[in-house]
Amino acid sequence: MTAAAFKPDADGHAPHVGHGFRDQREAIREDYLDDHSAVILHLHVTSQRSDPAYQRYVHVNLPHARTIVQRIGRSLEALGAFGEGANGGASALHEAYRRLEEAARPFDEDPPLEGALPAADAVAARGRDVVELILETPARGDRLGQLVRNLFECLGLPEEGATLSLQCGERPDSPLR
């Protein structure tokens, strides 16, 4: 007995082989998914769109936050904020920066939602500590402010970043705002 020839399916599905109800159920399921997969996907995406945690998660970029933290350090160094002449609080700022760098260091990739938001919150808390100590120094600058804003944007906290960036010296009319 020879096998029946395979006939390609018009929708790109695997060819139907054999006979019987099983094949009919598979064909019906495939036809249903062909007709309704967009609706199913829309329902899944719509439920995620309404979730505030998911909305924040899509903006979290911990690997880039790590890069921004390094740039903040270089900017603080260039502004002399780590020097002893800054205001006597340079060692506290340097230590707070070290803790921020440590919190951001492990992220080569973004973790899943359940791990990303707590990690972003931990980095944000360290970032707030650094900003608080920056404000005790004369170190200010448009670039420093932009970096602070960008850090908080990478942590899914753009409004907070916009406020803190101005305090750190970003010009309100900065073209990057």
C-alpha cells in the first residue's frame, strides 16, 4: 500500500495526512486560530496595557541604567564633586555613588517583570541618595541633570527624573528635555 501524496495547505499549515475525525478537529482548530488569533492576541495585549506594573516594566532598561550610572560618575568627577574641596561631603557622595554603581552592576539583561521592578526600585533608591548628596555640593550642570533624568527614565520613573534633573542643573529649555 502506498502513502497518499502530501498536498500543501493554502494557509501554510502542515499538510493533512490520513482521515477521520481527528484531522477534522485539527483543521477546525487551525481555521479557528486563523480567524481569531488577532482577537486573542489583542485581548492578551489589552490586559497588559491596563496593568500599571506592566506599563512601567516596558520602560525599564537596567543594562542602560548601568551605563548611565557610569556616565554620572564621570560627570561628577569632571565637575569636581568627588574632590575634598567640594564641600567636605565628597566622601559621602563618593560612597553613595559606589552603592548606586553596585546596585546597577549585575544587569547585563533585563530580568522578567517580577524581578525587574524591585531591582529598578533598588537602583532608584540609591539614585535618590546620590541626588540628595549632589544637592549638598555646588556641582551642577546641564549634562549631569540630563544623566539623572535619563537614569530615572531607564528605571520607569520619568516624572521623578524630570524633577530631579532640574535640581541637578539641567536647563529647562534643554533640547533633550
